[in-house]
Amino acid sequence: TVTGLAAATAYTFEVAAVNGELVSNRATANATTLDAPKAPAAPVVAAEATSDTTIVLTWNKVEDALSYNVYNGTETLATALTDTTFVVKGLKANTEYTFGVTAVNAVGGESARGEAKAKTLEATPDIVPVTIAAPDTLLAEALSASSIKLTWTSVENAV
């Protein structure tokens, strides 16, 4: 097998048998390499931030595509996906990203990148629960058949 040849190119090959100093006549064969695989159309990609660390990518199903590859700039995030949705997690808050998706067909043709940009949402500050002490003393005193008087100690910072 001869590899590394150019697509759609004619080649002539010659082979001779050798045994010590004896060399046979050459056999000749011609062959033309196949056309390069045709690439499918590029997907149309949409990107939507769903949090400060997550963006959801969606794209259209491309005719003749067997799978899809997903990129963040030059970084490959996923290959051979068969779904048309991908969730990118672990991103930085309030940061714009450019994602690309390519379609790959059964003969290895890969489309140009369909691209989309999205900016993650701003980080939400951590909410620190504020606690206050419970009243030290709670007293209940029956005043009548239909009422009870409640009294308790004051609590600092209680509204």
C-alpha cells in the first residue's frame, strides 16, 4: 500500500523481482487516486449562556453528516457526537467565547466550522445566610377561654 498520495491524481507504478544479482523485467500498473471526500455543509450554530459557567450549543442537523465535532477556539471539546446539542461547562463568568462545530460524513469529509459566540452570565455573589439568636424565654399565659398572652425576651438585631 502506497500512502500520502494526492487525491484525484494518476500514478504509474513499476515492480521488478530481485534474486541476488538477477532482476526481472518490470511489471507496470497505472491507477488514479479517488477524489477527496466531499465535505458536508457547515452547521448553523447557536450559543446561549445559561449560567455564569455554562453555555449551551445547538446546531441544525446537516444532510449526510454522520457526526459532529465541537471546538472552543483551537481546543477540541468533543468529537464524533451524533446529537445536535452540547453543554459546555466550567467556563469563566462574564467572559465571551467563540465555539465552532463541524459536520463529518461517512467518508471522512469534514465541513467548515459553523461558529457562534456567547458570553457567560455575570457571577452571582455567594449569599451568606444571616442568623440571629432565638428568644431565650417564651412564656404563654391563658387570659380567657379564647386568648393567650405571649411574652419573650428581646433579641438583638430582631426587627
